[in-house]
Amino acid sequence: QVIWATPGIHNISLTVTDSSCSANYTVPVTVYPNALITLSVSPNDTICQNQQLTFTATPGNYINYSFYLNNVIVQNSLSNIYQTSSLVDGDQVKVTATNLIGCSNTSNTITIHIKPVPVVTLTSSNPNICVGGSVTFTALPGGLNNYTFYDGSSVLQSGAGNTYTYTNPANGRVISVIASNTGCPSGLSNTVVINVTQHMLAPVVNCGT
């Protein structure tokens, strides 16, 4: 067995000897280059849960690309791009490319790291208040990096604190919160509607005439 490390035309020779006679035979062997391939991922290899990733094999002019997820083929086509949003932490992706000559090669392997997306719930001390009163909202769980409280689409407060006290709100205000942790934002929480009641009028005492 002969293995050449470089492409090109290589000669292999055979010498046959019988008694005092010998003969040489030389055969040229053409060695074609492998398909050199590199795999990259966008936006990067550390993402939030359910975020879409785009894997790109370079160069993009080979005749076939076989993408593998954890050594199981997931796409086999002319396309040098593979997209997915369903990976889990620790998944590994690589690609095997085949050139026009039929020579194949496998790329580097990319390991994906997934950060969880927080789920946030909004509670209130009491959404039913009198005019001029206040209500305190709490986003759960606590300890996340950031909480943004909303009145409709207007931001009331944004920061590390998971509580917000709304003083003298108008009736019918709809409050919600979005939290983020390690760069991953939650979806919008449940909403809480503030019900504001007018103070009772002072009673009128009629003593008669």
C-alpha cells in the first residue's frame, strides 16, 4: 500500500529480476486533492434556547455537503448552509464535503452551548386600590440579571430589582414584565390590570327640621 500526502502525478516503479535479467516498470499515478473544508456558525456557538443558528461550510463550490448532528446525518445536498433552532446544550455539528473529483473530507466539529430562557410571572400586592393609592408588583423568580416593567408598551422601570411600586395609577392600567438572564430575554409575562375605585363620599347627616 502506498499513501501520498500531496496531490499531483507520482510515479511508482516495479523492478522484476530473473536470474541475471531484470526489467523496470514505471506507472504514473495521479493523486487528486482532498476537499478542504471549514465549518463556521453564526451568530456564535453560545446562544439562547430556541435561537436560530446558521452553519456555513467554506468553500461553497463543492458538489455535495453532508451535515452531521452528533454523528447522524441531518442534511445531504448541494447547499453549503445548514440552519436549525432546535439544538440542545452540547450538540455537535460537522460537515463532510465532496469535490468534483469525488474526493471527500470532513470539517472541524463545532460544539453548541445553549443558555436557558427565563420564564417570568408577575404578581401584585393588590390590584384593587382607591384613588391615590399604590400597588407593588413583583416579578418571579428573583435573582435574574434584569427586569423591565411595562404599563402597556411604556417602560416603567428597568434594572436588577424585581419589584416595582406604582403610585396613583390611572384605572385600567395593564402591567407586565420581561426579564433577562445571561443575555437571554424571557417572553412577556402574564398581565395584571389595576382597578382604581373612587373614595366614598362623606355621609350627609340630616337631623330633620
